[in-house]
Amino acid sequence: MTADGAPGQVLSIDAMGGDAGVAVTIEAVRLYLARDPDVRLLLFGDTAAMRQAIGDRPLPHDRIELCHAEQVVTMEDSAALALRTKKRSSMRLAIEAVKEGRADACVSAGNTGALMATSRFVLKTVAGIDRPAIAAMIPALGGHTLMLDLGANVDSSAEHLYQFATMGSILARAIDGPSRPDGWLPRVALLNIGSEDIKGNEQVKQAVPLLQGSALNYVGFAEGHEIYTEQVDVVVCDGFVGNVSLKTSEGVARMVSHYLREEFTRSWWNKLVGLLARPVLMSFRSRIDPRQYNGASLVGLRGVVVKSHGGADAIAFANAIRIAQLAASNRVPDMIARQLAATLDAA
Amino acid sequence: MTADGAPGQVLSIDAMGGDAGVAVTIEAVRLYLARDPDVRLLLFGDTAAMRQAIGDRPLPHDRIELCHAEQVVTMEDSAALALRTKKRSSMRLAIEAVKEGRADACVSAGNTGALMATSRFVLKTVAGIDRPAIAAMIPALGGHTLMLDLGANVDSSAEHLYQFATMGSILARAIDGPSRPDGWLPRVALLNIGSEDIKGNEQVKQAVPLLQGSALNYVGFAEGHEIYTEQVDVVVCDGFVGNVSLKTSEGVARMVSHYLREEFTRSWWNKLVGLLARPVLMSFRSRIDPRQYNGASLVGLRGVVVKSHGGADAIAFANAIRIAQLAASNRVPDMIARQLAATLDAA
């Protein structure tokens, strides 16, 4: 077990988080272990419940460890309450395993507010970062785009936007670097508006010189629709804007799916055509399948913490584990700390 | 010709605006005149070009008037340049027709910045409004949602958000009122984020008491995905956020369409299935057809001005004319001025 990116990584899993709880996380663990032969997993939760979920299909005992946690953070718990009263929860213990060096990264599908607050409290943020940002991959034509912040920081200053850009660039390199040429630097863009003679708000305007003067591959502004193109690799924005943009996208995708389903079930003829078109439609759906984009990183912490969607199924949760593994093996927190320290020194 | 909502309304059309120019606007005029038997149209532009576009299919001469304009505002003209040097442009003259009471509303597919600046200069804003907001209908499950501001005002204060809510409510009533029960009050929501323990930015928080204390049907916060549901009729947000949200939606819709097309042309079998599914797919497309949502209102002016998308075709442009007609016949600017004056008096 090492924390230096060599084979033999250990990841800690909050097995109790998410709407479907332990059944989904155990199934995700099964999928992930089959996919990645090198990693070991510490599973935090109610051991009886975990054993029941494992049932008569045992997991390789040399690659998992069941770690008992008497408490569970619920979706209704406030961040403050979870922090104060749930010190023996599966979430807290999974994060503490990272702090103590027993794990290289943590994954949880639990309550976002509690995960954020507990991660900050236990792991602390890197120097110069007040509050971590939330970063996630979203589907784009011909690939995907990393976007941040997705809702942790509202009223972000120009300095915050610059930090998001730095953190996003490092994370995108960790996730996509393996499939790119050596020395690949993600193209970083600032989310802005262009429809009017007013271009951008104050924070965006002030962030431009910071980005232009940085070592990042800053490529200028991106408008909302460009998130979904191949033009950029990282899109940086205030958390309010990012969250609205992400949720808006989900709303559009859901409306489109709903109408498509409705049209293909409107009459017996349409249903027949739908049956014929099923493989085509399935292939279409797989290309925008949100499960392959599951796993939002809490960047800016002194450790890797990945949030899986509360409603994630096993395939989606397994993807969040993959994101955590990539961030940990590329030592994203160290890289962020180093790059921000260099900036602070230069200032 | 009256400006009081009675039959016999007159609308002024900037016939030269938009990417395709006069060919599209003349065809749109033809479509619109067939649909609405009461309205008369003043068409501003190069009369020779307009006559050529009309060709040998004459428009009813008692319902249109060709008004010559020597100049055209181009898409490249800055707002300041258009305002200073294009005083005889089709856009400027169409707006002036509203100012002079010769028309009840104006429609242009020209340069948004120039249209905004010229409208403000010629028509002025109603008392208490510094800069008009841009409002448009967007498709939602089972109907549509009016959203504003879509990019005219960035860094909007709580007071601005309150004004957007008031203007949006009045405009939504003008457009949708005819198909609703008497006394229908649109449900107005503030766009916000809910994923974190931080709820909203400062402006949104401060706008809540203003909206709660108003005569509007304020229903609370909406998250990004709720724009696309039946939960709300009007969604209010800062222009930066609204523009990003709108453009993001366009990006998602375009990506989805692209993938759908790609899947249905991937092989000869898929193409065959696509041919069979064509009527179903066409019906699906028609439900999210952006043309039926074309026509963004510049609200807060002392007159009705509607912006058609630069790339609009005749069907889309005709829809923008319909939006202008509804706003004018419901005297939206008067209603806005009255409601805002009442608020100012009460303060």
C-alpha cells in the first residue's frame, strides 16, 4: 500500500451512502475490482449489511477489507449536525482513512453538504484555498469537458476563478492524460456570455489577466453551448453559474428523453417502429449515458474525495471509483498544492 | 389603426435584419398575414429589394406598406456606431414608427446590441428601469417557460431581479393569458441552486423578501432543471446566468440531435430503420422546434420591441411577429410602467 501512484493503491469507500445504499455500493465494488486488478478497497459501513449484500458471491478477501461503522449520515442531516454528531459514520471514517494514510482516495454517494464539510474539517484545504470546488466531467461532442465549480462556491472572485482553472487543468490531465500525447495541456476556458455589447461580469473580466499570465493553456472565453463541443477541455465558472448550467442540461436531456419515449409509444405503429429502432436508440442513449460521467471531485482538499450521485447505480458508482483512482494515482492534491504555492510565491 | 389593443393593430418590421435578410422577412410577413386577419404591417427596408422578394406573389396592398430605408445595420456594426451613423436604417425607422405612434410594436432580426441601444435611445425605458431585460419563452414539458434576463444585465441586484419578475409576469400573462382561466397569475420563481448547504448568492437571497411582499404569484426557488418542467411559468435570473443557461440548453439540444442523426445513419440497416422512424422522429423534433419559441422581448421599454433570432427562417420570424402582436395588444409596456410605479409609490 503506497500513496505514490504505484500499483497497490488503496481506496476507501463509504458503502452506506446514496439512495440505494449498500446493495449498489457492493455491486459497484464487484464491478470495479474486476476492471482494475491492482487496487484494494476499504469498505466502511455496517458490516452485517455489507455481508448480506455480498451474499454468496464472495469478494476477493485479499482485495477488500470490511471496516465497521456504527453510524450513517442521512440525506436529511445538515452538514453541521453530521460533523458534530456522526463521528463514527461510514462517511467520516472513510475520509479519515485518507487523512491517516491508510487510503489514497475516498468515494461517497452520501449527502453532498456533509461530505464537503467533513472533508474540509478532516483533510483541510491546500494553502490558499478557502473552500474546495466541485469538478465533474460532462459529455461533449466527441469527448467530454471538465467543468468547475458546480455549486460549492457562489459569488466567486476573479482569484477563485483562477484557482478553479488551475485545479481543473491538473484534474483533467490526471483523468485524460493517459490517452493523450506526452506534455498535453488541457485547454482551459472561462465561461462567459457574448450575445450583448456587455461582455461578462466583473469577476470574469478581472480573471482574464490572471489566466493570461499563468502557465495554463488558457484559450479564452467559452459560451454556454461551447461546453458541449470539442473546443475546450476545462470550463471554469462561478459555482452558482456552474450549478445552474449543469442542472439546466439535465433538465433539457430529461425533456428530450421524455418526448422521444412518448413519440415512440404514441400508437401501435410507433411502438413497432420503436421496437425496430431499439438498438439504434440504445446506442444513442449510451453516448449520453450520465452514468459514465458520474463522480464529481472535491478539488482543493489535501486528499482525494469523490462524490458519486445519490441516485447512482452500480455502473455509475464504479465510474466514480475510477475517477478517484485516477486522481489519487496522479497525486492531484499534491500537484494542486505545488502549483498554487508557486503562484503565491511569484505574487 | 389604434394602439389600444383593438383589432386593427399596426406592427413595424425591420425587413433587412437577420442573416438571410429580406427574403426571409417577406416570406414571414406572408405567413403572418394569412394567420392574423386584423393586423397591418409597415415594412422598413430597401423598397427595391422588398419588391423583388415579393416578386409575382403580391401581398395584400391594404395590409402592408413598404417604407424605404436607405441604410442597414449589419451584424458587425457596434451598438454605438449604429446609433450614431445609421439614423436612416431599417432598424432605426422601424423603432421610430413605434415612438411616433404609427406602429404598436416593432420586430427585428438585426444585431442585438444595436437593437437594444437604439430601442433605449428612441423609446426610453419606463420609470425605474435602467436597462431593458431580454425575455423569451423556452420549451418545457407540457408547455413553455418564460425566462429573463437572458443576457442584457449582468451583475443584477436584488432590485433588478424583482423588476424582472414583475415584467416577466406581465409578459407571460400577455402571451399565455388567452388560453388560461380569467385572473390567471403566472407562477414566478427565482432561479437558484440547491445542491449545497450554501443556498444562493447574495442577490438571490435579498430578492426573496421583495418577491414575497409583492402582488406577484411568487412560488419560491427553481433549480436549473425545473425550467424544463411544468412547475413554473416565469423563471427570473441575472442576465449572465440566464444567458449561460440558455446557451447551455442549446448546446445540449444540438449534441443530442447530432448523436441521434449519427446513430440513424451509421449503417444501411440503421438508415432503413431511420427511414421507417422518420415520421416519429419528425414529430419528436417538432416538439422541441426552436422556431416556435423564436421572439425575445426587450421588456422595460416604453414600447414593444421583439428580437427575432438572426438565423430565423420564415416560420420562426412569423412567430416573433406573433409575440410582438400579443405584447402590444395586451399593452405590456403600460402594464409594466403602472405596476412598477405602484411599487415605487409604496416604497
